[in-house]
Amino acid sequence: MTRKYRLRHWNDTRGIFCVFLIVRLSAFAQPDSNGNDTGTREGIDDAVNTASWETRDLPNMHLRFKLPTGYRQKQWAVVVGTPEPSATFQLGHENEIDFTVENVENANPENAKVGLQKDYVDYKEWTQLIGGHKGVVQTFQGGGVIIDEEGKRLPYRVAAICAPDAEHLLRISAMLGNQERQQEVLVMLKTIEFY
């Protein structure tokens, strides 16, 4: 015997709606939800030990930061024209971090962040101080494919941008092979200093 449930009063409908709303909103409260999280990321660096990390200087960008041991700065063989200051650091074939300073008229990190794409998985975004300047940090999986002996998989990404002054943006883009490397880049962002 099946029972049919009919709403008899407006109060029943309102109660069901409230339960539904609470369940939906609770997804945004979870730190690893896929609800386009816009909170800050505190406590990420607790699990990453930076004692063995190397301090790197980029004098052309007036920038100093720490990176895990093993990252090597890529030297470009050909330079055309007068490019904006940039640097690339690699660890193996799957982990790459790019730093670029962009010349702009009105530096605004909110307007220059990476646009959300349909194929991004586990997209999160929040504001954070980067080298003492307000910035935007975005993490997700997607924006390409890593193909190796294990098969195909989505890369982990970090996109961060801040405005050290009114005419420049520092853009940091990382494509990484696993979530552990993604967490390391998030910790690296907290070590950035401008000089």
C-alpha cells in the first residue's frame, strides 16, 4: 500500500521549502564544496612545511618568494621585441608556474581575473593579500589535459592576480600535476614580497 502525501496547509509547504533551502545553502558552507566558494583560504599552509623551500628573487619584477626545492627557472631561447617582465618555473613536465607583470591603465584584479569556463571542475575563488596587495585567487581543475603513462587527466590550476600599483598587475598562473602541488602554490602566494 502506497501513501500519498498531500499538503494540507501553507505551513507544510513553507516548512518543506525551508528544509530545501537549508540543504542547498549548506553546500556553500563546506570547504571542499563545488559551490563557487568565495571565502578566504586560512589554514592551507598548516599542512605544508616550507622550511626546506628555496627563496627566489626576480629583480626585473621586484619580487621575492619561496618555492619547493626542485623547481628550475626556464630560460627562453628567443625573445621578440620588448616583452613584459615574466618568468617561468618548472618541476618535471607537469608542474609549471608563470609570473607576468602586465602594464595597464587602471589596475584592477577583479576585472583581470580568469573567466569561469564550463569545463572547470571544483572551481573556487576568493580574495587574498598577495605581497601586501589585494588580489584574487582562483583554483580549479581543467583548462587542458595531461596525457601520460597513466592516461588522460585534468590538470590542477591556480590563477592569482594582484595590483602592486595603479599601472601594473602581477599575474601568476600555475598548471600542476596533482592537488598537493596546487596546495604548495597556494602557500607560495603567502610568501610573496615586493621590494
